[in-house]
Amino acid sequence: MKTEADLLIRNSDYLDPEFELAEGRSILIRDEKIEAVDTAERLEEKYTWKEEMDGSGCIYMPGLVDSHMHTGQQLLRGNVLDEMPMIWTRIMLPYESTLTPERMRLSARMAAVEMIHAGTTGFIDAGSYFMAEAAGVYAQSGLRGALSYSTMDQKGLPASIAMDAETAIQKTDELYKEFHGQGNLKVYYSLRSLISCSEDLIRMAAERATERHTMLQAHMNEYPGEINFYMERKQMRPYEYLDSLGVLGPDFLGAHSLLLSEREISLLSERGVKVCHCPFSNCGKAAPRTPELLERNITVGLGTDGAAHGGLSLFQEMKIFRSVMNLTWGVPLAEPAVMPAKTILAMATRGGQACLGGDPDRDGKIFPGARADLIGIDKRRIYMAVYGHIANTILESVGSGDVRDSVCGGKILMRDYQIQTLDEEKIYREAVSYRNDFA
């Protein structure tokens, strides 16, 4: 009696768990996970399957995970670059206070299309407003994602987004009840801007995340002003302050995490905190101490920080990150491999899956038992004809336009460059109509 599987990707090349090229294999998917990797002939001896994809012409690799993005800022594209500080208070906060359900739905549709084309199969949204509308779109898209509600109780916020701590937590509670566990979606609690959150709100968000066995995420140590705020008021740096409240642990995700002291790095390691860097966005602020973080076995993911900060391509972010790391840490040591290609690919795949609650020893790999989140890179591109070390070539040369196929949780999101779960042409027309209406 043969076992029935869901999907076979036939006769593909793929990146093995060491990011080395393995040729002429077929990838079998069952119950949203990779069941086996072998020749099609051997798999046919034990399995049948419902659906099949032609994997020839592609190199399959684990799907990328955008560990920090902002769905609600999709319509801000092109309005942030070259602007003087502080863009958060001058541009982004006023914009988000004018969001509507319709704008959020359009933003989510545009973001989903862009991510699928860019090879992103998983994402973590930092939180905004009308998140139920975004969740509905993402559920349809088939992407794996974690969503948050923008959580702040600072006095003086625009009236449309002003709320007290109890109301802020209630908003995430409602999102959690409706969407956590729906398809590939999760809901995380959040502290949107740490200096905009009272101690009561911080404690409440952390307690609720613990009660519901989900993660708590926050923007951390991104600007000197954040550091000074807590040094002046608490005589502690931000991570030290959160640790004093008992907030830090393996289920805490600190986005950005640029300006870290030695003590804070020790806290991240001791508490098992996960962090995420956003290279394009972060370049205007600081270079993270990533080599030290990795040496301390701290989980690090990569994010885009949303379309307002340069688009949603993690392939672009990985290239920028390599250059920043080499310039900042490699050049002073005359060490060009201070941040090797395989390490960066692991951050964008395994690190991101860990930030999404996956198994860091399994998920983010093409390996039996791993989440079946895969992308097919078109190997018929001229720059894939001669590739040397394949991991290096993927990092150096591959871009969003080279992703031919996308599979998430065993579901085909894109086949031969055509998105299967969303109507891309309709979404494009909606976006053009929005642009024309607000021109």
C-alpha cells in the first residue's frame, strides 16, 4: 500500500542543508512538510501524490523570511528616502493615522504580490491598524506570517489611533482570537515604539503573550534617542529595562537591535532573545554587531522594514548586508569572509523561520520534516550558467525577478512566474487607481 502525498516537485536541483548544490532530485511534500528528497523513480515505489510540478530548470532553496516588515506602509513607497529625521513622527505616524480598511486591504494585496515574486514565503508584520483586513488577504495568499496590532498608549497621538493600555491589548486580543492558527497565520503581541509604551502596557503585552504561548515583538535600540530616553529616566538601556520587568526570553523578538552595549548582548544571549536586522533601513542609523551576536548563538533574522524603506526584496537586503558587514567589521580585520554567503542565507531562511516559531534545527532547510516553504530559482539566467560556489552566486547575482516558483506549507503560491492565489492584474489596477486618485 503506497502512502499518498500532496505534491511532488520533479527532477529539480536544490540547495542541501549546507547550501551546497544537489542535482537531479525530486522533493515530496506531505501534510505541509517535506516528506522525502530522492529520485522520482525511488519515490514512486512508496508514494503517490495529488499534484506535481516540473522542477527542471530551477534550483530550489528554502523560502526567505522577512522577519520585520510593515504592511501598512506599502502606500508610502518613495516618500521616505532622502527625508530629514524624524520620519517616524513627521511622515509615518501621520500617514498611519489616516489608514482606512480599504487602504489596508490594498496594502496587504500589494505586499503579498511583491513578497511572493521576491521569494519570500514567510513574514512578520510589526503591527499597524485595521489588521483584520490585512489578515484576510494574507490568509488568501497562502503566505506564512505573523501579524500584530500597533500597540502604543502614549499621550498626544493622533485621535484616530490614540488609546489606553487596556484598549491596545484588547485590539491584539481580538486579532489573536480571529486569526491565530488560521492557515499559516499567527498573531504576535507587540510594543510598537518602546518609548511610546507605558510600563503597564509593556507588562500587559508580555503577560498576554506568555499566556497565549506566542511571541512579543518590539522595535529596539534603533536610534540614540531611544537609548537616551531610558538612560535619563531609568538609568538603564532599553534591553536592560525590559529585563528588569521580566520581559526578555526566547519568545521576544527585537527588531533592528543596532546600538547594543556589551551588557545588552550578554542579556540577549542569556535570555535567548531573537533579533532582526533591516540592512537598507538600518544603513542610515548604525551597523549592527552581528558577528558578535552570532558568536554568542543569538538567533538573527533579516527584514526589509517595509516598502517605505526600499521595497520587500530580501535578496537586495542580503547584498546590502554583506557589504555593510564587510566594510564595518571585515575591512578593519582584513577579513573578507567576516560574513560568509552561507551565513547570510541561513539568517534569511533558518533565522527567519526561528523568528516565526519554527524549529531552528529543521525549518528553513530542504530536509525531511521541515516546513515545506520553498522557492525555485530560474537557473536559465545567464549568470547561473557558470556559478562557482553556488551560495556565493545566489547571494551576489540572484534577484527578485529570478524566482520562478514558490511553495509555502506545500501549497503552490507561484508557478512559472504566475501567482496562483491572488489576481495580480486586478491588484495592479487597484493600485494604479489609488495613485491616480491621490496624485
